[in-house]
Amino acid sequence: MNIFKDSHVAQAYDLYYQTSLGESVDHLEKALIKGYLDQIFSCEMLELGCGTGHWTQFFCDEGFQVTGVDESDAMLEQARAKNIVPAGFVKADAGNLPFGDQRFSVISSVTMFEFVDDVNPVFDEIDRVLKPGGYLVCGWLNALSESAKKKDHDDTFRHACFYTPAEIEHMLTRFGLPQLTYGVYYSDGFELLDGMEAQNSVQPAFIASFVQKN
């Protein structure tokens, strides 16, 4: 079930980032991803699961020319309305991409794999369209976190499959040696603990990963 094809979900998606908590979480997640982007020369990027273009704007601001892919017309409508430059959007299934072999030097995807029924075809396509020596930069939701423990009570995330750090590393080793960094430490009451001593008592909610293709 792809809840993001629902126009009401698409229209409300970005509202979270306008809340105080959403702004703080967004800052933390982007800082982790930026740490990897700073290791890459700006170039053309393929963004899988671009949704409303929230991360697309960030990638463009970081100097990348982005082609965003999503299979939801509703989400792409929101993305295109933002007139993000330089970015283009394509409706496509991440497991069946309309691009030639070794087309991109960088592929990104932030919290998309959690909503994919079968990740194997997606990784096969990433392997096909990513150039040797190219980079895969992803953001994930941690299956060991406090938020994961309560995801079944959330209308959006109860449909998602979160992954552990070990599972993420295992999936990415087909490309090379992955690096993982962590952030967004929630208490059981969903208060942010990042930068506090208490963050060491819980698992992080967000995992950023980086791997260079062999």
C-alpha cells in the first residue's frame, strides 16, 4: 500500500517541517546528510523517492543538479509546484528506472526504502544506473529507535518497514564499504535528546549512510 498516492497525504506532508519539532529534526537529519555531500563534487544527482521535493530543494541548494523520481502523481504535483531549480521530476518506479546504464555519479534516497515492498529490485536498478566510483547517499529510519517501537500507532509509519544498522550495512556492502552516522535521539515521550547526556540511553531514530560503488 502506497499511502503517498493519496492527495490529502501529499498536501499535508510538508506541514510537519513547519512545526518546532519538525524544524529541529530536519536540521539534524540534513546535517548528517550534508556531512557526506561535502565529500562529493557537485554534479548530476538522481533522487529516488523524492516525494514533495523537500530534500530535492536541499540537494539543489548544496550545488547538485537533481532528477527526482517518484511513483506518486500526488507527491510529484507538490514537488513541481515548488519550481525548484535546477531540478526535474520523473514519474517512475524505483525498481524499474527509465535511465541508461551507469547514467549517474550520485544517487540519493531519504526514507524511501521503508515504504518499498521489495528492496532487491531497487538495489539492482541503483547498481545498474550508478557509475563505478559513484556514490549512494541515503537516509533511513532505525528499527531499534523509540519511534520504531511506536510506529504501529502512526497512520503513516505503521505501513513502513524500518531497518537496523546491521541490516543497512548488509544491504549496502554489495556496492562497497558503507559508512553510517546517527542522529535524532527521541525519548519515549518524543522529546529530542541530541547533544544531551541522555541521548546515550536510547537508539537514534535516523541513520545516514554513504557508500562509494566499487
